[in-house]
Amino acid sequence: MNKKEEISISVIKRLPRYYRYLDSLKRNGIVRISSKELAQRMGLTASQIRHDFNCFGGFGQQGYGYNVPELYKKIGEILDVGGEKKMVLVGAGNLGKAVANKIFSTDSGFRLIGIFDKNIALCGNMIKGIPVRSIDYIENFCIDNKPVCAVLCIPSDDMKELIDMLVRLGVKSFWNFSNYDILMSHPDVLCENVHLADSLMTLGYLTSTEGQA
Amino acid sequence: MNKKEEISISVIKRLPRYYRYLDSLKRNGIVRISSKELAQRMGLTASQIRHDFNCFGGFGQQGYGYNVPELYKKIGEILDVGGEKKMVLVGAGNLGKAVANKIFSTDSGFRLIGIFDKNIALCGNMIKGIPVRSIDYIENFCIDNKPVCAVLCIPSDDMKELIDMLVRLGVKSFWNFSNYDILMSHPDVLCENVHLADSLMTLGYLTSTEGQA
């Protein structure tokens, strides 16, 4: 089944948030919670929560609420947090290092197996126990290790050739921190874009208009 | 006028993208473009572009297209890219350093004036010419310098006290990289959240379901 085509992206994007809140409830020893209570804590509506969970078959019992540890476990399974999806990172600067830390501290089911940079001065450095290799080795590394996902923490220049090669070698999803528009040339891959500049400019607009209010 | 309340956030979030594409067109010497051509390049529809621009009074002339440098300039003005909104950054680790670089390389109208960390070992380091100061000094710094925005590149623990203080001292917008839910306790501030873990987990879900397709 390709759930991706059945469930709207906005529901999917809420799953990690549910997972995070449930983790926090679990840590606080809360075993059972109603959709109403969960909604209040998360700033959602109870009907939205029930709708979201129904997309995956529903996890509650009418009038009885949700069992927190069970729901946490089930959402974790849906998110494939225990997966072993192999991932490579391109870019070992400050952003690459921060992102590598995030990958290691997040239950995402990804396993970072290789880090690459074109800056020779960075090669040989260790990030989370993984050596930074020259970008010249990425092709052979991908042939040998078959990662399914690539993280791009480099500027947009010269990106086309790299993306074309990674897609050719079987990479089917990208966590993209660059401004390069991957889907324009490869509409079939999965792409999660993090456009930090757009995010900051949006905040700039909001902050400046707020000042005029 | 408080534009924030009049124009939908989805339109606002597209403005930086328009600005980016127009910059690229301008650099390539393109002086005029129709909404249809711009739509094709951006993967939008022409009517969506016309609708977005009409929210700000419309910038084109029927049948004549948009003047690229003029449109770039006008959108820049709307985004307040030439502004001088003072901003402080909390967290001088890898993420903080990467985010400081992004602030300096983005036309957002923000001016980063202070960087703080609770890790004494980082204090005194220079990032983009700004010394990292101990978090103990942030209160007096804000009283003296009156920043309007704070960037949070620290974990969620002990965040409540910091946010409460910053809001009390006049900070009205946050670029939030932590999981701390600022709007829950301060519904009146502006908050642009960058939840990297949620983004990665969403990609994890999509990548794993794609594999089952």
C-alpha cells in the first residue's frame, strides 16, 4: 500500500508532533488521555485529532480515551522510527554538523552512514563517529552502500549534477536545506525542503507589519 | 495598517520565494515576465500569482507582464528587506553558528546585534564579528539595546523563564528552532517555528511508505 497517496500531507506532518507530545505525556506518567485533553494541550480540536487518527484506522475506544504508551508506540511504528533507512549527508560545515546531531537525536528511522564535503580541509574530521569524506568518493560510496536518502547542507551552485547522480544511484528522498528546486528536474523523488531564508524573511515581514499596527 | 491580519499566511510565505526567483531572473538579465512564464518556472499557476500580487495592490499591467527589477524591488519593500529590526540569538553551538550565517546572508531586514550562550566555554568566541556573551547578560543587554526579535537555537529545557523575560523586555517575535511551544504561553507574539525533527520524521514516514508502494 502506498499510504503516501492516500493520506494528506497535512495529516502526515502532524504525526511527529503527536509523537512528541505523547512522549512528553508518557515521561510524565500519564497513561490515558481523551482526544479533548490532547487537543487542548496541542492547540488542536478534538475532532481534528480523531480525524487524523482515523486515517490510520483509529486508536481509541469511544468514551474511554487513548492509552498513551500504546498510541505512542503505534504512531512510532507508522513513522517507522525503528527503521534502518540509509542516509548520506553532503556538507560538513556548521549547518551539516548541526543537522547530523539532529539526525542522531531524532527517532526518524534513518541511519546516517556517510558524510561528504568538497572542502578538503574538512575531510578526515569526525562527526558523530563518521569521517568526513571528499565529495569525489560519494559516487562509489553510493554504489557500494545504496543509501535511500540524501541530506543537502550545501549552497545551490553545482547542485544539478550531484542530484542527477544521486537519483541515478537509487536515492529517492532528499532533506534539502539548499534553495535548489529538486522537484523541478526530478518530480518523482520525495523532497522535504527546509528553506531557512524563506522562513526568516516571512518572520521579517510579520515583524515589520506588526510594528505598523 | 496591520497587513498581518488582512493577508493569509500562505500568501505571505510565498513572498520570499517570489523574491528569490525574481532575483535569479534579474541576475540573468530578464527584464520582463508574464505571470504565465513566472508560474511555469515556479511550479505555480498564473492565476495564483495574480491573486497573490493583488493582495498587495497588483504589480502588473494587463497583457504586458511584470517588470522584473521593479517587481523585485516592490516585493523587497513589502518584505522590509532594508529594515533594521534588531535581533538577538540564543545558542552559539553548530546550529547557532549556521543560523547566524544565514541571518547575515539573507535580505530579511534583521540586524543581529547580540549572541548568548549558557556554555561559558563558548563565551568570547566571535561569530560574524559578534562576541558570544554569557546568557547571564542577556537581560541587561535587552534593556539597553531593545531587540524586537529573538532566535532560539537551544534545547527546550528551561525555556519558559527565558521567553517570559524576553517578552517582558519587548521582544515580540521569535525564530524558534526548539520544540518549546511559545504560543501556548504567549499567544500574542509572532513565532516562526523550524521544527527540524518533525521535518525529518515526516521524510522518514514518506520514505518508508514509498518503499512499500
